[in-house]
Amino acid sequence: MNRPNAPIDGAALLDEVEAFHRRFNVFPTEHAYVAVTLWDAHAHLMDALDGTARIAFLSPEPGSGKSRALEIIETLTPRSATTVNASANALFRLVSADEGTPTLLFDEIDTVFGPKAGGNEEVRGFLNSGYRRGAKSLRCVGDGSDQKAAFLPSFCAVAMAGLGSLPDTILTRSVIIRMRKKAPNEKCEPYRRRVHEKQGHALRDRLAEWAAPLHDQIANAWPDMPEGVTDRPADVWEPLLAVADAAGGHWPERARAACVALIKAAREGDEASLGVRLLTDLRDRVFCGVDKLPTAAILEVLLGIDDAPWADMSEDGQQIKPLTARAMAKLLSQYVRPDNTPIKPKGIRVGSTTPKGYYAEDLSDAWARYCPPPPGESATAATAATPQVNTGESVADTPSETRHMFAESDTRALRSVG
């Protein structure tokens, strides 16, 4: 037990917070316990931090412990406020209330951003902007007809739990914990609020006491980032690493290991935007060294990729099966050629005809900027699937047995097109 006014051992205290989570939560990895514990502590230092990491507990199915994780966090963080569905105006007013910066716990976040939720752009804007100190939005405040414009802050710590995924703009600002149902051999203690909430609050108060004298140290901290952690991931993890460094002991090392592992897991679990997926498939599975291809030939290959979305597309709310030339042109036009003009189909000389198609040189800049590194193995297998187009005949108009022969043809003829 600490003597009155004796400094609190930060590392030992974080160990206790982690042990409290372990009693009631089964997280998917050891790194998740580290991240959640640091997140709890960082919520007590919001006045010193320039940024905050969102934390998102996501799972494909109910009953995976997401809400329980928020319940435990609620007992450990200052001025915690749990909501299931709140308007953006209510959230802005909560953050600007005189009681101080809240810790916002958003359960069932899939009801806010799920397929039936309609986007909720104002709530998305609140969550996107509020990860940085000083973020404000213009709102009308007042009673009745006495309304005035005012800038309201949105900076606060936010933990979320929900099914499925979240908008990319929120995920990139978050530490992502992908929860799963407990296995038969995984056990944890049942949580009883009237018994265990007081224990969590006792830890919360000790976290607040430990954090109070660290304000200046945290405000001036520039924690060393693991190699390769830059840009937005660095913004997300900087406050958590600063807390780990302040705690000392084994926490700086564990924090950086968790940082690397969870960033890697998030990247591997990302679903690329449809545009990036299209660019990547064009580079790795369609062109494969060919300098130009007609649109019909490109579509033939795309629609033959079993694990791709191109056979079942939607555009402007209407189902399109399969991907059309128009839809592909619309996706690619979002990106630019090396001369900074939009990527658009051009005429390609094929025998005596000039069908529309695309040139690899027009796609090269977008490939370099947006696509992940090419696969390490040889592209021979991928090129074997590229259809042969040495006439002006549209691949899409050919009989199925002919299309099958195209799919098995060698690509050397493609290199001589034009």
C-alpha cells in the first residue's frame, strides 16, 4: 500500500489495471490487453495530450465481449459517458459541458454507421475531428428562437464497440481490437456491477492521482516510434506510448510491441477501397507487364477473378451484374495520370479497329501511390489468365467457350497489340 504522498509506481498500477481487465475480458491477443490498459490511462491525461487514440472493439457476431469491454473501461476512465445512439449536437454539447472533458463510450456503433443507418455524416465528422486538440465545429446554440452561432469542441477520448466494421476515416484514427467469442477453454469472471464497479472506480481514482503530476512530462513528450510507424498510425499511438514511457518498467517495451502488432493486424484486415482494389487487380492480375488493353479484355479478366467483387457490383443504388465499362471508367476517373489529369479510356489500335481501352503508363502513377507492394512471387500465373486480344472482336460478345480459350491464352500477343 502506498504511503500518504508517496509517488505511485506507474508500472505496477498499470499492471493492476491490466489484471482487472483480464478478470472480465478475454481479448484476442496479449497486445490487446496492453493497448486497452494504456488507453484507460491516457484518458486521464487528456488535458496534457495533443491527440487521442480512438479504440474500436469490433466483431462479426454478437456475444464476443465488446460491450463488456466498454463496461470495464467505464469504471476506469474519468467522466465516462456511455451512449448507444446520440446526435452530433448532443455529443458536441456533452464535450463542451462545464463538468470537463468526458470519456465517450459508444456501444452498438454499428447502429450509427451500419448499412441501415444512412451514413450519419455529422456523427462521423464529430468522431473524425475530435481526435485532435482544438477541433471545433460551428453549431447553433440557445433557447427557442434565441439561437446564436458558436464553435463547439469535439476533442475527447472515444471508445467504440460494434458489429462489422466502421468507416475508413474512423478506423484510421483507431486502435482496432477484433473481438471473438470465447473458446470453451477460455474463462473469465462474471462481472457484477454492484460489486465490481467500486473496484474499478478505486483503480480509476489511483490512475487520476498518478496522472496528475505527469501533465508537463506528457505534454512535452516525443516518444520514440517503432521503425516504420509514421503518419496517421504514429498519431494514434503517440499518446499511448507517452503513457507507457511515463509508467516505465516493462511498459515501454510492451507498448511498442503492441503498437507494431496491432498496426500490422489492422493493415492486413483492411478492406481496400473499391478504387484501390480495382487498381491493384489491374496491376497484378490484368496488365502484368502489358502496355495497353481494350476495356472488353480488361473486363473479361476482372470478371473471372473468383475472390473479387467485380461480378456483383452496385452503382448509384442500382444492382449491376457484372462490372460495366461505364462503372470501371467512373472508378478510375477518381485517380490521375502522371500529368495530373484524370484516368480515362482511350482508343487503342487493334487490327483495323480502335476500341476504347487503357494504357499502363496512364495507370502507373496511381499504382505507385495507392496500391500495396506487388506480390513477391513471379507474375507468370497471373499473366496466364490475361485474355488474348489480337483482333477487334469484343471479348464480351464472344461465346463462352471462346472466352474460356482467351482466359488460357499466352500474353505475348498482347504485348504486340497496336
